[in-house]
Amino acid sequence: MSTPPGEFYSEERWDNWIGRIRDEDVDPSDESSARLLLNLQDDAAIAVAKIIQAHENGDLDEETALSELADLRDIVLSEVEFDDEEKTILVEGVQTSLVPVVYAAEEYVAAGPVEDAPAEEYVLAAADAEAEEDLDAALGYCAQAGTRIIDGDELDIAVAEDLEFGFVAEWINGLDSLQSAMSDPEVVEE
């Protein structure tokens, strides 16, 4: 059961996206710029979904799936710097959104989905934890919501509308990408 390194996600793939962002005028209020950033995020979430599917299909054992997820995490969460500080901040926002996606996948592969409640309840618990400034707990709840999403639970993204802007709002954005990727893990068009 050997998988070629980088089959699911490679540093070159990430660097291609970063190169596009580096070469373009990125304005978050511009639709094409926003689409580029969302495609960067969705592309990583799709790779996560494909690793999970390969594991569920028996093509990857648990150890290999976790190794692939760790490699992806190392690539997409590595520090990225641009000459333009706004670009750095925008990519860091995408990276923040991807944190619970990777953690949810790792938790799912290692232990399966949490069973207690629907994804939305975990998101609300995450918001409560963030309000109490317990970001570790908030991230844990978002990752648990992610395991529910991977297992087929639907998260109504409208739950984010009432949240203060912060980490949980960004993490829900990542969970939305994960949800899309799990339902249709096709490659994002570049």
C-alpha cells in the first residue's frame, strides 16, 4: 500500500497558488481576488477529502493517511511572506480557515466522527469557548464539527451569521470548504 509522495498534495501545488497571489493585484473586495483566495482554500480542502476517501476505500491505511494529512498540514500552514503585507494577511486568513479542516480529518482518521451532537452544536460550543477566550477548546469543537461533516452531517453555514468576527468565524469558513469538498471532491479550476 505505497502511495507516491505528494500524490494528494504537494509543495509545488501550494507554491503555484502562492505564486498566482504574488503576481496578481489582490483586493479582497474584488470578486476575482476573493475567488482566488477561496480556490486556494478549497483546493486544500479537496485534497483532505481525497485522503479521507482513499483511507475509507482501503487504499491508505491509518498510518499512511495520517502521514499524508501531516504532510499537507506542513505545506499549507507553513509561513508565507509577501512584499505586500495585505497579501500576507489574506493568505494567513486562508491558513487559519484550514486549521480545523486538517485537525478534523486527522481526528476522523484516527478515531472516527464524534457521536454526541450535530455539527452545528459543536460550532455553537466553539463560539461560546471563544467568547470565554478558550481558543484551544474552540478549535477542538470546530474540529469535532468537522468530523461530523466528514461523516455526512450538514452544517448550515448561516450559523456563522450571528457570530462575532474571530477565529471561530474563520474556522467555520474552512469547515464550509470541507463540506463542499466532501460532497464534490473535484479539482478546483485554476
